[in-house]
Amino acid sequence: MSDQAVIDRERWSWRFESIGTNIGFVACFQNLWRFPYLCYANGGFLFLIPYLLCSMFLAIPLMFLETALGQYTSSGPIRAWKICPLFQGIGVATTVVAWWRTIYHNVILAWTLYYLYSSCLGGELPWTRCNNVWNTPSCLESSSKWVCVNGTYIIGNKWDTYPTEAPRAPSWNSRDVAGSSDNPDKCAYNYPSTTYPAHEFWRFNVLNQTDGIHDVGRIVWYLALNLFLAWTLIYFGLWMGVKLSGKIAYVTVPYIHLVLAAFFIRGVTLPGAYDGLRFFLYPNIYLLGRTQVWIAAGTEVFYSFSIGLGAYTALGSFNKFHYNFYRLVQKHLLVIFSSRGKKRKAAGTKANSESLDQLYMIVAFLNVITSIYSVIIVSSFVGFVAFAEDIPISGAVDKGPGLFFVVFPRAFAAMPSSRVSAIFFFLVVLKIGLNSQLVMVKAFITSVLDLFPTSLRIGYYKGLFVLGVCFVNFLIGLSMVTQGGFYVFTLFSHYGDSPFPIVWICFFESIAIGWFYGVRKFSRDIAEMLRWQQIEWYIICWPVTVPIIALLVWIGNIVYWAPLSFSSGYPSWANGLGFCMTLSSMVCIPAGAVYSIFYHMIKGEGPTMTRLKKVIQPTIVPFRYELHVEPDGVEMT
């Protein structure tokens, strides 16, 4: 990359743009729908113990490393790893994983847009009743129950009793299971299978789901339109550039936290909320002795911190060289858990930094609240669903997309002002998805643009390239808005975005910096940027704790991993395709190492050992064009 290309690189115009964008990126889908279920399945509230330990010794040092690398090199993930040519494949691997994730994440936005549109229509919410064209005879509204009368199951009011007679259901809802009216006890042996309106709306109206990935079916046209709209929003968000998109974060991030706070207050006051909280958070200390719990915690931090995707490297590359992002990392400690830690003033910090720090703490406090009440919101609403439908809490629990698109709609259907609640909820989901999606797509695009700075960055070529990326991803995403599209979606998330490539990438990131480039050398580079010397904690973590924990988590995922089953709609060829998706990113690191060795052995000069040493010597230098002095002469640190 030429000097002029780096000079023309986009930069944050104000440090709060960087902070707001990072905070918006952290609040991603996986963090919101994975963590509550993991708490429930892995010891309740005590799951925080392994989670916080893995965060401290693994995730936070990696987040610091990725941000520092991007800022020091002023480059995206691929070019930044020229700092150690032997591991330049890390940048390619992160770009591939980010690409897989961006494709299927926008499908979630398409679903969200459809639910938002459905919530705004007049009349009742479409997932509250069983009288729609997509409903099946098994559909049962929350206010009803099956009643056996003369050997026939009918639907009656849940709150009434039926000693002899019960109101007849419509003929399509009747269940004549006895064969004769003189033996009504046979009903007990033929209890109808039951589904709820929200579940049928999700499966039969939104997804139009088939029986497996082998039966893709037709494209669901309204989901295709919503997918196109989602990619259009992403395109214009990228077209505005980091300065304008950073300013948008001023609005979206506070809105997200204010609405989530409202749902928190509403959730804990609902009937059944206490039972839901107890179900999710009740501590089971014996589970902490299970290896699976620690593997789950170690895996979760990779998703909740969104490391290994190259996003922090890309965002860091937009920082000015002497921007003290260490403060930003400290605030991210609070994004995930409520521990600020000690702060020490860096030499050269301006007099107004303390007032800025107070603003930082306001943002950090909002994220502390988010990390706590995200689990509480889910727990309380699940408890309310169980109470309203008179079912065990385990019958209301769901994970993944089902949490957003089945459980919460079931709760809204039983609440007063259900339409308002649904609209605000899906607006929040939309904004959360847009914030994280914009960063991931930006990371992918930045990686490619840095490889062709003198062509793709010039004039309208950049806009055309961004448009092309969005359009290609839209075309691939169409496979996930078919009738069998949910199976394709699950294939992408299970394999393309699986823990294997992400943990693999992070392991080699720590090895590359900690052992090959040199942790002491990297710490001197950071001191040059930040005018900050006290990073001893990371000097210990990068070469020791991070690779050890990452390796253990990676091995643990191999031991406890299972392919998608045939009974779930996945034949063997689908799993084979999924393995190829996983390997598509993992193979980049060894392939890049082999290429680098052969390149330096063939093109290099001097003795063999001299040429081999060049494999770990940087082929990129930090860009020090400016001390980042603004026109008024005030240095921006």
C-alpha cells in the first residue's frame, strides 16, 4: 500500500465514533440468544465464573491484540498480518469467516423486517390465533386446552371446567380418537400433539419450511424482498463511510439500551418472571466440575467478544496512530462484565481527558447494565410464557433464532399492548443486527480494498466494489429464503461460523505475536503508539494463557462436537459440504505459511537461514505520516 493510500484512508473524526461503533458491534445476535441458554444449561448464575475467567485470560487480550495490530499498521486484517509473513494466512482466514457470517446474518435481518412489518399491520398480531390459512389442526391458542368429550378431543377454554359438556370446536379442530362414544377414556391414550400459533407462524408462514435441505423448494418472495432491503440498508451504511456511520451510533446505541431497559423493567414485573429467573439462574455448583461447562464458557467468549473475525483489526485501522485505544479496551471490560479495573493516566494525556473519561463511563455503565439484564429479560419472558400457557418452563425454552421469533412473540401474544411491545422489540433486534453486520461487512471490504489500494479505492470504483459485494451476498443469501432455506441457514451457522475456525484463528494469532514476532517487540510498538508502558498483563497472556486455553477449547469442541443429523433434515452430502465450509478458512493459515516459506526460499537472497529468518520479519511498517495534529495545533491522542 502506498503512502498516499494510507493518507487517504478513512479515519474516525472523533473518538466517540470508535467507541460507539465497537459497543454496537459487541451486542450481536449470538451474544443475546446464546448466553441465556448457556446459563440455563451450564450451572445457572455460576456459569459466570468460567465465563469471566476465560474473558480475562483469553478474550480481552485477543481483543487488545487485534485492535493494536490494526492501528499500528493502519491496515485491514489481510495486510496487517504482513507484520509476520509466516502467518499472513491468518488475515485471509478471518476474512473468510467474516464473509460466511455476513451472508447468513443478513437473513436474520430479513426475518426481523418481516416480523416488524407484520407487527405494524392492523388487527390482531398474526401469531395470536389459530384461524389463519397456515395453521394446522394441532394449533392451540394460549387461552385454550384440549377437552375429551364422548371420546373426542375438542378445544375448550382453559379456565373453564367441563363435567359433561364442552363447546364444540370447528370440525377441522376436532380429534375423533376413540372410534366410539362409549369409551371416552381412550382419549387419555391419544392426546393430540400441540403447537402454538407463534410457532406455526414462524414455521409455516415465515419459513414455509420443508422436511430437509434436500427439498429446497421455491423462493419465498416476501423474504427475498426483505433480504434485498436488508442488503440495501447495509450498502448505504457502508457508502456513508466510517465518519457518518460512527455518528449514527450516537443514536442507535442509546436507543438499544433504553428499549432493552424498558423490556427489563416490564419483564421482571410479569407473572411467572420469578420462576423463569430461578429456572435460568439457579446455581448448580456440581456442574462446574464438568469439562463441558468450561468448554462452553471458553467457546462462548469467542462469540460474545466477536474476536477472530478481523473486525477489531479493521476498526483499529481507522484510528489515528497515537489514539489511546487502551481506554476503549478498558471500557469493553465493562461491556461484558461489570469490572472497571484500575486506570492509570498515560504520559501526554490532555487536561480534558478526565471529562472525556466521564463520558466513557456513561457508555460503559450502559453496557454493564446490558450484560446483566440480557439474561434477565430472556428469563423473565420465558417464565411469563410458561405461566400464560400453563406449561412447564422447559417447554417454553428455545435457543437461537427461535428465541427471537417464537418465544418473544408468544409472550407478546399474551400481553396487553402486544403490538407496541412487538414493534419496539423487533426494532431493537433490527438495530442490533445492523450495527454488528455493518462492522463485519466493513471488515471484509477493508481487507480486500487494502490489497488493491491504487485501483479499488479510487473514484467510483470503491462504491462499485461495495455494491458488488452486497449484491453477490444477496444472491447467495437467496438460498436461505427458500422453503428449505432454514436448513441452509443452519448449515452456514453450524459449519461456516463454527468454533473450529474461530478458535483456530485466535490460537495462531497469539502464537504469531507471542512467539514469532516477539511479545516484547510488539509491546514496544504499542508503547510507541499509545505512549503507554504498562501492559504487563498482556505480555503474559499472549504467549502463555491465550494459546493454552484456545488449544484446550479447540480440542474440547472436537470431543463434544456432533454433525447435523439425518433426522433433522441433513443427509451425508450436506455435512460434507459443511466440512468444506469449515476448512475453507482453516486451511488458509497453513497454506499461507507454506507459500511464505517457498516464496522467501525462491525469491530471497543469501544463505538458507537468512532467507528463512525473513519469513518472520515484517514486510510492513507503521505509517507515521502524521503525529495527528489537527489544524488548530491540538494533538489528538
